[in-house]
Amino acid sequence: MNYLMTLFLASLIAFPIAADDKPAAKPADEQVEKERATLALDLCRKAAKEYRLCLDDGRRTELELKPEPFLKWSNPSVGSIHGGVFLWTHQGRPAAVASIFKWFDPRDEMAFEVQSLSAERLVGLLGTKDAWHSTRAGLEFKPVPESPPAPASTPNARLIQMRTISASFTADKTDRDDNSQQRMRLLTQPIFRYSSPKEDITDGALFAFVQGTDPEVFLQIEARETKSGTAWHYGLSRMNSTAFRVRYKDQDAWAVEVVPWGIVFNNREPYNILNLDHLYRPKK
């Protein structure tokens, strides 16, 4: 997340920005922030249900929403903003993730920031109308480099292996304006653990690289059944329109360029921003 304040004046939606981009708004007192966090969480739960996410198969297969956020976040350095991260699954695997957030000050806006985690195209419906139609897969899985030890036979041992593999990845974000770089912080515990026998996934975990508490990049690690046995694979996806570079030890593992603002809002890409004005500003 973490967007530039100049964009706020040019769009219908406002986004968090890095602490050193613009002066922070005057913080509200602690009790007010607690009340706003509670209100925002309620709004975010409602917002997660507003857009019905489906596979692009004639809307026959609806993704399963996990009703509670896997992460709750705020960004007091830029003002009064609170959000939550929600997940949708298909056959047990993560298929889409959304960071939903509400600005209270200096803005009064709300947004649904969505990223496909699916190898299939996805559709987001608002009522009966398409609000988001991803034209391609959201991420690509690759074998973990350097052939790490084969997945262990027990869930606890595999979790240790996945945490070890995740710790070998580093993620850097490049600022849109001055090209300065920031190292993201890896949350050492996965935010979601899963398996999918139908997809030949013995075990999997979704990790997050964060700035403060805001997720910026997601890392999935899976123990996949292959012709030569079970092996570790990884996939990476953005949760910000800026540029990222991820390395595994000393090797480049993934890099993406800045997504132009026009594309961020075009409702056709795996990463998109959807408006939620209709939810918190209901028509009279």
C-alpha cells in the first residue's frame, strides 16, 4: 500500500504513503483511534462481502471468503487510517487477497485493493455487474532455487522448512518519485496455512512482506507433488503498484515494474483498486 499524497488529489480513492513522503496529519487521541479502528473493522468485514469473486468460468465457481481478516493494520505516520487483509480460497488454496481500508483523516474515503493469487482468470461482481475482470493469472510458481531438502513427513517439520525457505527471500520496494529503495520486513509466521489434495499440494503457506504493518508483497511456498516426487515451489505477488525486486539469497527471484495509475484502476489486471464509496457513503 503506501501511496503518494499527490495521487489523493487526482483520484477518488486515497492510499497510505511512506512516512517520509509527506508531513503526517495531526494524530487523533488514542481513544478516538480505538473507536475508529473498531468502526473500520466492521466496515471492512462488510466490504469483503460487497465484491463476489469467481473463477472466469461463467460465474459458476465462486471463491470462498474467509470472513475475518488475517491481518489488521494502521499507518499513523500519514494520518488516521485502518484496514484489514482478507482472503478468498478455491479448493483450499489462496485464490485472491484484498487489503480493505478506511481513511478518517486527512481523507474520508475507503478502498478495496485486490490481487489475484490464482493461475486462472478471476471475475469480481458487484451485484450482477462485473467490477473486476482479471485478464490473466495472478502469479506464477517456480521451483525453490538450490534444491532445498525435500518436504518433511509431518506438518510441524514442514512449517519449519517453509519458514526457513521464506527467510532466504528479501524484498525491496522502489519509491515512485525519487527511486529510493526500502527493504520490506518479513512476517516470520505465515498468515495462512493450507493444503489442496485436488491440486496436488501437500502443504502450503502464505507469508507477507510488510512496511510497518502494511503488506506490500506476498510470498507463497508450497510442497507440490511432481513426477519426481514432492518438491518446494514458490510464487510472489504484489500488494502495491510500485516497483519491487525480490531475491532468494544472492539470486534474483522476481521483479515487477511500476503499474501506471490508469492501469491500477482499469479493472482488468490481477492487481487492481476498486471503489467502496457506495458502502460507507450510502445513497439517501
